[in-house]
Amino acid sequence: METDTTALHGSVRHPATLLSAYQRGMAILEAAGVANSRNEAFWLLESGLGISRLMVYSDPQGRIEPEEWTRTESLFRRRALREPLQYIVGTQAFRGRDFLVNPNVLIPRPETELLIEEVLASRFSTVRCHMVDVGTGSGCLAVSLALDCPGATVSATDCSAPALRVARGNAQRHGVLRRIRFFRGECLEPLSGRTFAGTISAIVSNPPYIPADQCDLLPPEVRAFEPRPALDGGLNGLEFYDRLLAESPSLLHPGGILVMEMGMNQSEDICRKVSDKKEFVVKTIRRDQAGIDRMICLERTS
């Protein structure tokens, strides 16, 4: 791609071409220390101008209007303040599907897909059953379960009303709103006292698991923008696991599974808690691409 020397020397107030807009945006991101500035500049340009990357390559001298750059530059400035790219463009991919996200919900991560893979490897993926997503956030797990397990009905809980609105929006976006019921409340508490006792086949959860004293050490995109309750797992990062282990046995039928994401170096502590409880046995532990124990599947004993 050729260099737009006019844009580099800054002799115009607004970039006049697609190439100069790309270069100006990339310079803004690089100055702010954004690591993947080359690709993120394309994504923000696409979002701001409503174009594809291919257009920048095929017509680099394509003209843009000052008001178009003003709108697009605001996106670059937001990213320069370290606001996550996903919140700026409004979506994040999960299992090949786009999910709506905003600062009310945690941004879905690739490692969380391990939870869905574990459920799909179980006998419950192809039968009529009831599944639960605890702390649903964006709804990426609940919606994926409904889409990938056609015989399942899904209940999703979250303590945040704004998060539940995002999750409902994603369920509607992917055509499974009628198969997911949403409940507001902490952990599994919204399902207690209903008719769910002993009827649930699979419970999945990506709980908050960052130790409280480490939350302020997270990257600025995470600590300053993502919802703290979705990150802070209490003193040792394990408080939510204690609740899941205490509240899920009465809901799962024998042979049902509890599938949870874990943080780094938490696998042994969680396994120890399981062995003390006796209501579960450890069925599977899966590692993420970095080799970290990231997912644990427990089976409800009879």
C-alpha cells in the first residue's frame, strides 16, 4: 500500500482519503500504546465509515468527507483512552457468532468456549433436557447452548438488570429467545423454590475468579471498563465457586454436570473443595491454548 505523504506531514486538517484516514487512526493508536494498532485501525475505520478493509486496499485514494472523519476519529480517541475495541464497535465474536456487548457485560473470551465444548461432548447435547447458565452476562453461553443443543431449554441468571437486557437482545438476535428464560438474582438463588429441584442436566458458569487484590493490576481495558462484579472473585478468587458447589447439588439430577471456567492456579483448590463436599466427582479438566487449566467439569453423584 502506498504512503499518503500529505497525511503524514499533516498539511490538511482532516484526512481526505481512506489511506490517510487509516494512517492517521493508526498513529493515534500507536501513540496510545495500543499493541495491535495496525489491525484495530482497520476495524475502527470499518465501523466509523461503514466500509470494508478491502475498500481501503482497492481504493486507497477514495475520498472521505470531514464529517465522516470527525465521526470516525471519535472512535479512535475512545480506543486511545483504552476503552475496549469490542465496546466501541458493539460486538464480539463467540463460537463464530457475533454477540452484542457493552460496558454492562464482560467481553466473551475464546477460552470460555471450552465450557460449550464440554457440554457438547456430554450425552445431554442431543437429548431433551434443561440447562442453566449462571451469571449469563452477554448471554453468550446461554445462547450458544440453545443453538448447539437443539433439545435443551435454558435458564439464565444474572444479578444485573442491564446485563440481562443485553443477554435478551442476543437471544433475540440469534432466534432463541423463546427457548431461554432469564432470572435476576445472585448465583442459583433465583431458581430455588421453583420446580427445578433435581431436574437440571447441565449448569455452566464463567464466574468471577480474579482475587480482589489483583483486580487493580489487570490491563487498563479490563480494570477500567469491564464490570467489576464479573471479575472480582473475593479474597482468594474462589468465593463464587463455594456458592456454586453449595447451591447446585439440589438442582442437578444424578449424573448431571457442573461446568465452570477457572483462573490460573485455581484447579487444585477447586478439586480440593470438591473432594470435601462429596456431592460431585471431577469428570474433566481442560486446558486453554496457553496450557492453563481453564475448565472443570463435575458430575453429580447419585
